[in-house]
Amino acid sequence: MVETRLIDGKAFAETMRARLKDEVAAFVNETGVTPGLAVVLVGEDPASAVYVRNKGKQTLEAGMASIEHKLPADTAQDDVLALVRALNADDAVHGILVQLPLPAHIDAQAVLATIDPAKDVDGFHVVNAGRLAVGLDALVPCTPLGCVMLLRDTLGSLAGLEAVVVGRSNIVGKPLAQLLLREDCTVTIAHSRTRDLPGVCRRADILIGAVGRPEMIRGDWIKPGATVIDVGINRVAGADGKGRLVGDVAFAEAQGIAGAITPVPGGVGPMTIACLLANTLTAARRQVG
Ligand code: NDP
């Protein structure tokens, strides 16, 4: 029986945000420029509204400017593109984030492609995805970046470790696999068509769940001592009838098997905004020179 360590993403993200606040203050002092993050929200999706509110609050707390554009759900795609172009041209804006998902009548790829890659703090533009893939400096997607920070804090060097990423989305799975390759892991990307998923997972020294299926990854899929990063955020009905959040990993079953695991909530989630703020400062530094 292994003693399973909890990876406290909430505490890590708090420390990171405190450090960032000092770095932002030093940057403002040196350049006279306040880094600005513009967030575009189209429509009324309640989860997105909560994310955007938290992002705005934490941006201000870090000493940066928060610029929010809330557009009605029926906004025409051309109007969203025109707003993004205006933000590209605005010197007070160093980072642009368009909250996903967008309403069905808007082509998300067209919107993401319109963001200036230098201001693409979500790292979703093909230029940043391509730069990451070929090993050039890039603005890297926030959630995968947060996962790798937690892994390095937990394990030190990741070189030579077997990493299995379950999920191949452009936002999490694929960029995370690229980052783990950059850390010299041996990387497997698994997905809905993978054969013998439990067997593939059991190979992993580092096992990542980025699927969006509550507790799909069972305890006996985990190699004893493996480090488990649970990206999934799934709302399920609790025993009291109220909703509660669970990850993609059966957290209770992982106890005594995994060497370390992130909880949901309080694991990867808080790292995403901390990394977004870090990316905004990086983007501001590059733009101000
Ligand atoms: P997507 O729905 O875009 O991708 C899910 C991936 O999981 C797909 O690649 C899919 O495979 C794979 N998958 C689905 N079912 C299975 C299965 N039965 N077996 C193996 N693989 C499967 O999700 P995202 O990547 O956007 O998000 C994943 C999870 O992470 C969600 O719970 C989301 O809420 C959470 N999330 C958390 C964030 C945070 O902590 N801040 C940020 C972003 C996401 P295929 O490609 O074959 O369909």
C-alpha cells in the first residue's frame, strides 16, 4: 500500500499569484505600462460567466488591468471579429481571451485565428500551437502549463518517465502531450478509440485524465506509485441531492495506489487562471520590449 500525497494546486496557485503580483509591480515601475487582459464573453452560459468573473477579479488582484466585453448571444460573427481586431490594435491590451464555448452560429476557429498571436494568452492560435510543436518559444495553453508546473513541483525532473494523457483535445490533451515531450517524457496520447485503455493507463508513471467523464479512470488502472493529474471537472448529483464536482479519476479508489494525485476541485483548476495571468505578463513583456 502506497501513501498517496495530495497535490495542492490551490496553494501552489496562490503562491504563484502572489509572486506574479510582485513581478507585475516591478514591470509597471520599470516601464510605466500596466499589463492589460481583455476577455470577450459572448452569450449567457452560466459556467463561462463564473470563469470570466473570477478571471477579472484575479487580474485586478495581480495589479493588471481587466477589460471585459460582454456581448449578447445573438451577436453576429463579424461583430465579434471586429472587436477582436480592435483589441489587437489597442496598445493598452496585451492579452486577449475569447471565452469558449462560443454560440453555435460563430466559428470558434475563425475567431481564434483573428487574435494577434502575440496577444494570444490562451495559446490556442495555430501559430502558438505550431511553435509549441516545433519547440519554439510560444504562448502555451494555461491548463496544460499548470499541469506541468504541478508535476515538476511534485517530481522534479520528468525526463524518461512514461506519461499517458487520456484525452486529445486542442485545449488540453494535445498541448499537454507536447509539453511533456519537451520535458523528455515518453508520451502516449489515449482517446475514445484507444484499445485496452486500462492497460495503457497502467503503464504510466504520470497519468493524466483530460476526458470529461466522471470517475472513468478507476483505481486499478493506476500503476502503484504513479503521479495522477486529474484535469476533468464534472458536475454530478451528490447524496444530498445537490450537485458536486468530481474529476475523471475515481479519487477514493486512487488512495493507497497513486503516489500523488490532484483533487477536484482544488487541483488543476486554480492553476489555469494563475497561468493565464503569467501568460499575460509574458505577453506584455514581449510587446513592450
Ligand atoms: P473534450 O471533450 O474536448 O475532449 C475530451 C477527450 O476525451 C477527447 O479527446 C475524447 O476522445 C476523450 N474521450 C472521451 N470519452 C473517452 C473514453 N470513453 N475513453 C477515452 N477517451 C475518451 O474535453 P476538454 O479537453 O476540453 O476537457 C476535458 C475535461 O477537462 C473536461 O472535464 C473539462 O471540464 C476539463 N477542463 C478543465 C479545465 C481546468 O481545470 N481549468 C480547463 C479545460 C478543461 P476523442 O477525441 O476520441 O473523442
